[in-house]
Amino acid sequence: MAKEKNETMDKLVSLGKRKGFVFQSSEIYGGLNSCWDYGPLGVELKRNIQDTWWTWMTQLHDNIDGLDASILMHPKVWEASGHIDSFTDPLVDCNNCKQRFREDQLDDPDKCPNCGKQGTLTESRQFNLMFKTHMGPLEDAANAVYLRPETAQGIYVDYLVCATAMRRKLPFGIAQVGKAFRNEITPGNFIFRTREFEQMEMQFFVKPGTDMEWYEQWKQERFAYYPESLGVDSNKIRLHEHGPDELAHYAKVAYDIEYEFPFGWAELEGIHHRTDYDLTRHQEFSGKDMTWFDEAAKERFHPYIVETSAGLNRTLLVVMCDAFDEDDTCKDVRSVLRFHPRLAPVKAAIFPLMKRDGMPEVAHNIEKSLKSHFRVQYDEGGSVGRRYRRMDEVGTPYCITVDSQTLEDQTVTIRDRDSMEQERYLADNLATILHDRIDSWQRPAKD
């Protein structure tokens, strides 16, 4: 079973490169460890995942606004948040092979996992995970700044500005999608853990006393989001509560939404009750009043915060793992990515059956008519069966074929990726038909 799961990851990595989803950065120079580039299809898939999350957060909820905070922030932000003092991993070095490891991930504290030597590991020391750089011409301590390790702090320091601008009252949320950077010592599992990544975070500000009610609501909403909005298999996600030894220093309670990756269960999203820790700390370090004035109650207090924090890159990996399938068609094995059509990089492919009799011209006209609705692709290379396979492998849910009957009655066939069934429709109605199919899509049951 473990071998099969490893093979699945190997197939995904290979497919990702071969089809232009994800591949190693700077590969012509040997690559840069744990840095990945998103190709033509990968960037479309990532954007569709982000847009789905953004729409769900900021359009379907009437009390959540967006923000795009700067990656570089005042160094005091990271003192207040505790990142400078406590955002660390315990590291050990091997005196024999000179490799470095996280102490908490060693199977044997006296044996090097790389060279196998006993008694060569050093005492552990703490290593800060933030990337440090300098602003301005002088590289000295006074000009030190950090690449942000999370997007949340930008929301906390801006929450009063945003609330005032949008005339918000509690409860309300602020959502943000953005880059974050962590100098991870043991990145791995493809794009699961990387040094540069994107977060999709929402911070929800509530009045103390209502916090646990809101926490439970957000926990349930976020858990339901993955099967309902992204089409993820509900049998492969679960909730994991943080025990006392797992809770972060700022958290009153925390749950992870976990997904069963090919390499095992691992965190997909965290839902954290952060109390008023962040706001009180920023008030202490900045000297600015971070309290909220409740006009109805005529009182001031620091709101409590419920955080939902998901990785965009990690969500993309979930979507690819969950969509990947192989069908044995007797002749060979058909690889297919069964993306929810909402997420598919290409929504429909248009094929002329033959390169003559005016079929390419009709197919190009259909392509043009659909471009304002969806990302579509024209393909006239090879047999129709071969073209279907190419589209299945990149997750295109619908293939539209123009044939000789099209020239007679203006109908085309729509072939469904999951069922492989074909039906005829008037070409003039394609946009409406595809919209309806995308909206009504149901995850196909597996045998």
C-alpha cells in the first residue's frame, strides 16, 4: 500500500511537469530545493482555486472585506507577534556528513538519518524560520526587515482602518490571499511544504462572549467548503483537535482540517481561536489603541479573533491528488484528472472531426463564441480519441466535436470527461449548456 501511494505521488509529479502544472524552479541550473514554478495549466488551476475561495469569502458573506497588505512590514510587527523570539525549530548537525535535521523528526536521537553514523549528532539549537533581509543601502541591524512568515499580522495591524473605511460593526472579517516565506529545514512532499507559498486567510473579529459560538460556526463552514465548493472527496477529510501540547501560544482552541494525501493524513487548513492575543500585543509594542468601541454598550474592548488559514499551494495539491484517477480501458490505462469543472484550467476543448469541408472554420467560430465565458482550447491534431485522452489527462471536463452533421443542422456533440458519454446540442446554446453542467456537476462515484 505504501508503495502504491509513493507511486501515486511520483505520477503526479511527473504529470505536473509534463503537462505544465508544476515543475522545479531554475531547473536548467539544477533547480532550487523546495521552490516550484506553476506553468500555463498550473497557474490557471491556482487562480481558479483562489477565485473560488475569494468569492466564497467576500461575496457570499456580507460582512467580510478583502485586504492586500505589504509583504515587508515594520520589524516591530514580528516582535509583537512573537515570531522573532519563538518562531523556531530545534536543529541538530551531523559532524560526519555535515547535514542538518530537525531534532523532533529524528527516529533515533543518536543516529544520523543520512549517513547512518552513531554519535555524530550535535546538541540541538534553535533556528529562526524567518527570512531576513535589509532595506536600504546599508546591511546593518538598524535596516533589518523580514519576509513575512504569515499574512495574518497585516490584517491585525490594519483592522481598525479597514473597519472604519467600510463602516463595519462587529462581527466582521477581513480576508487576504498573499505570499509568505518560511526557511523550512525539512521541506518536501512536492508542494506540500515549501519555503515560498501563498496563504488564504480570513480573520473574523467578534465580541468576547460570542467567540465560541462563532468559532463553531466557522469550523463547520470551513469543513463543508471542501466537498461542496471544490468537489473534494468527503471521505478523505477529517477534523483534528489540537491537544494541550499542540496548541500555539496564542490559541484558546484549534482544529485542523486534514486530508488523506498519498503520503498520509496532513493539515490542509487551520481554524484557530486566537483570543485577543494579537491585538493586545500590537497595542503594547506600538503604543497605539487597538481596542474596539461598542457604541450600543458604550464600552471598549479588544475583539477576539477566529482565524481560518489555508495554503493555496497545499489546496492545489489536494485538488490534484483528489482528482487523479486511472481507468483500465482494456487496451491501456487512461489517466484523468477529475477536477470540479469550476476549477479545471480549461473548461472545454473544441475539435473539428476533420481538417476539411469547413469544419475547422465552424470550430474556430465556436471557440470565439465561448472565449468570453470560459477558458477553452482548440485542437485539431491527431485522432479524436487521442485528443480526448490529452484533454482527460489535464482535467478538461467537456469536449465539443464539430462533424459533418454540424454542417447540416448546426448541432455538435459534447463528450463528458467523467462518464465519456456524448450528446448532441445546438451550437448556439453551448454557453448556457456548459454553465448549467458546471453548476450541477456531481463528483462521480468510484467503483
